[in-house]
Amino acid sequence: MSIAQNPLSVEVSLPREDVVLLTVEGHLDIDTATGLQHHLANQFQHGRRHFLLDLAAVPFMDSSGMNIIIRAYQQTRELDGSVHIIAPTPPVRRILDLTGVSITVPVSNNVEDSLALVDKQQGSDSA
């Protein structure tokens, strides 16, 4: 598969000042994963600590996509931040479950549920 056949699109929005929502569409694989990596790096540089990854339009993800999610998770942990996966498609959810990533990185059905988890984390950080 070439990038021309399966382009990756990433839409970035800011539901809150320190929270970024990245809505990913397309195959997240070795040919396209660097695109997501660039968006994440840019948001880290802008001081974002909480990353919501909407994967509802990602029909396929390989280990390259998994590695980017895991690296983002590790970076956010150092900043008392978080990564949340939103609405993964069944094939992507299966990979998250089989690799154990869904145990470490919270998976939610929608943006509101993820924002509630961010609030809960921030509440426990300040307690």
C-alpha cells in the first residue's frame, strides 16, 4: 500500500487550552504514521499535555501506529498528562486489546467521556 492509495488525514482541534483532539482518518501504518507523529510533536511543542486520539475513521493500524501512541503516552506521563483513544474501529480495538495497550491507554466511546477522564486525572493530581 502506498501513501497515495491510503492517505492519512489528521484534523486538530482544541476542546480546552491544554487538551488537543486529533481526529485521524485513514490507514495508520508504516507509510502514514510519521504524519501523526508530526502533529503530536507540534502539539507537544505548543505545551499541550492531554491528547485525545479519535480513531473512529481508522480501518487499519499496524505496529507503526501503535508505537506512536505508546511514545506519546510515555511523553505525556513525564508531563503529568495523558493520552486517550476515542472510538477505535473493531480491527483497531482488537489490536489495542491484543497488545495490552488498551489496559494502559484509556479507551472511550466519545470526546465527552475522554474529557471527563482528563478532569478526573487533574482532580487527583491536585489532591
